[in-house]
Amino acid sequence: MVNFVFVIVDMATRLKFNADALRKELMAKKKEFDKEQTRRLAAYAAEEINKIGSKMLMEDTGNLLDSLCWGLWHKGRLVHNGYYRSMPEAFEDSYIHAISPVPPKESVNGRYLAQLFLSEYQPKQTHGWEVVWAATAPYYAYWEYGHYNVFLKQRVQFTTMAERYDHINQKLSPQCRVQFLIEVPTY
């Protein structure tokens, strides 16, 4: 005689899923990630502006160096910024002699121009981070392009942001988009 025994085992495991708790935990982790990423980008931006400024040796008034700044925007909002030097060290305001037929009514104040740039800049990236390095003195573009030295009778190229751009692009391009733009002001 054969007995058949049927055993029915309830294999369903009851899990209590709390969506609100999971959402809060994930948001806390995202905030921590955002905070750490912001800290790292701010440190990197400050390091790079110091490298840019330390190579610009030929400058008469100090206003070009005072105009070097960086800004870090997160989700379209300025969260950190800085300058090449913590305090302005320009000896005097300067004028754009080379391109102005007459001295302008207002002189160039590098730190003021940097502060103005940071307050007025509209980031292009509104979902993530955007780091901007800028030289805001209006004659910086002429440094970037170089100038003709009448004594040497040749074009002289200065150490500029373009050199740091190559380094930044090489370091950051796998993770993000890096762009370089020179805007030459008209007077």
C-alpha cells in the first residue's frame, strides 16, 4: 500500500516595503554625494586658478592677476567662488593704452571686474555642476593672442589660460564636457 503525502509549503516571504524610508535614505546619500562632489570641484578650481596666475609674470599694475577668478555653480546656483589672490594687490587702476586712442573715463579695476563677472554670469548647465575660470580684465584677450614686440620684431606669446585648458581638458574630459572660449571686448 502506497501513501501519497502532499506537502504544501508557503514559499511567499512577506517583505515590508517602505517607499518613503527608501526615498529618504537615497536622498540623504545623494545630498552627501553632491556635497562631496562640490567640495572636490571647488578645491580643483582653486588649485587651477593658482596655477594660471602663478605663470603670469609680466604684468605692470596687478589688475590682470586680480581679475582672475573661478566660480562653481550647482544646478544653476553659484555655490563657491574664489580669486587668484585672496586680497587684491593691484597697485593702481590701469588703462587700456594699447587700444584706446584716448584714456577711457574709467580705469580698469581687476577685482571689481571679477566680482561683477561672478555676480552676472548665467551658467549654461542647470542640472549638474559648472566650473568657470575667467580673466575679466578687458585686455586679457590680448595676452591670450600674444602681442607684437617692437624691440624683438616678433610676436610674443604669454603663458595663458589656454595652456591650463589643455591640462583641464585632458584630466576632466572623460567625465564631463570642457569648453574654452575667448571673448574679445570691443572698445
